[in-house]
Amino acid sequence: MAPALTLPDETHDSYTKAIPQKPVSQADVQEDYHGEYRFAPIEEAQVSRAMIKRYFNQMYDRAISDVVIVGAGSAGLSCAYSLATRRPDLKITILEANVAPGGGAWLGGQLMTPMVIRKPADNFLRELGVPYEDEGNFVVVKHAALFTSTLLSKVLSQPNVVMMNATAVEDLIIHADYAGNQRVAGVVTNWTLVSLNHDTQSCMDPNTITAPVVISATGHDGPMGAFSAKRLVSAGLLKELGNMRGLDMNRAEPAIVNGTREVVPGLILTGMELSEHDGSNRMGPTFGAMIGSGIKASWEATRILENAKVVNGKIVA
């Protein structure tokens, strides 16, 4: 494993010499809500350095990851939580193109707030500690944001998880593996604002993350949806998309969970992206399949890694 990049911190000589530190006295800091609230003093450069050193240390470290999850919606986050809590030894990197993670799981259907989840996915809610009302065959969370914010908090609290939002995946790394077969071996990344402006600026080259397993959870077709499924077609690894069928909740949800799998070596599809690949139905505003598919994707990733020899982020046997 590559050594961590060492950057100066606030206690380093080069830092303290560049920015003289004023000793903090008790009088400098006070939590008083009657007009005398005072913060500890800070220099603007301290704020910049605190962010820069952590962000770029993460980028350096995660240039080789064990698992990359593309998309931080309900399926991607469910996958990340399941995998991170079960395998704390894995370096899991989540990439989300939007500034705000969560995908479409901040609301239910037609911009209404309640979230409907069919059983048995209510087991996951109990594991997370998300309250709900039981309606018999399904449960209702009073606000979708309660589920998403709870799940997001628990994912980001895992020490082996890093999330880079406002970061787009522009391409897949595809190599011939040790047996000569084409394999997805990582992702090509760029900041989303750069990706959205390739037509307005001169060449702005991307970055890469190497990983033996990529899990794509980018949703059904849309501005950045079904990205990996569509790229498989243009890369010649898939003849054509199945294209998502019309809404049928009873057919759609089991099809998504049961169909979650490694579709080509190194790439697992989960959530609604799978409906574009397989041609299964859409389910509309029910979220049980997103949870179940994400959890199954985490088990698929575990299976791949447990049956492979990985060296420097690449499967070599």
C-alpha cells in the first residue's frame, strides 16, 4: 500500500511560522446567547489549510480503493452501509455527482414527504433506528429525509468510508485482466462542474481511481443516470440496453433485488440502473428494492474480493 501523503498541520513549524498563533484565553471564547457570544480566533489561511490537507490526503489515499460506489442515492448508500459495517477492513470510496448526496430519496412520490417501504426491507429501518408506521404489508417513514439523513450519517461515520461529492464519473477504466478478459478496473473522475463544461472550455483532463470492484448505482436514465450501463454499450461490452419498462411495483421490486449482480467482470449494477440494463419495470415511489438491491450488491462485492487475489488495486488471480 502506498504511504500516506504528509502535509503540514497546524502544529508544524512551517505552519506556525507562517501564521503566528495568538494564545486563546478563556475570555476569547464564550457561549453566551445574551449578546456576549465569542468564538476562538482564527486565521483565514487556517481554514483553507484545514480543508486542503484533508481533502487531498483523501484523494491521494483513495487513488487505490477496494470498492468504488458510484452514486449516493438510496441503493448506493444502503450498499455502503452494509459493506462498511460488515467489512471494516475495506477502503470504500463513494462518488456522487451532485453537491447533495441522497439521490431521489429526500422525498416520496410527486414531491410528497412520506416514504413507503415494502416488507421485508423494514428490517433495515430497524437496524438503522428509523421510526415508521406499520401498514401491514408495508411501512411508512413520516419523511423520506429522516431515512436518508440517518443512513447518510451512519455511512459517513464509518472510518473506512470516504465520500467525494460534486465528483462525476466520466468513464470506466477497462483493462484486460490476468486471463485476458476485459474487466472494469476502476473509474475516471472529474469535478462535476468541470464535466458539465467540457463544451465551453479547452481540454480539462480527468483523474482516476483504481479498484478491483466498482458498484454503479446511478439510477435510471437521466442527465447522469444509468451511466455505467450506457458506457458498457459504447465500449462494446454490452450489445444494447434492455431499457426500463413501464411501472409495475409488484414485478419491479423483486426483479431489481434478485437481478443485482456483477454484469461484467469488475462491475456490479444496483438499484434502478439495473432496470435500464435488464429491461425490468420501474417501481415508482416505493424504496424497499433500493435497500435490498444495495445490500445484495454489498454481498456480491464481498464474494468477488474473497475469491480473488488483489495487488495494488488490481485482481491478479
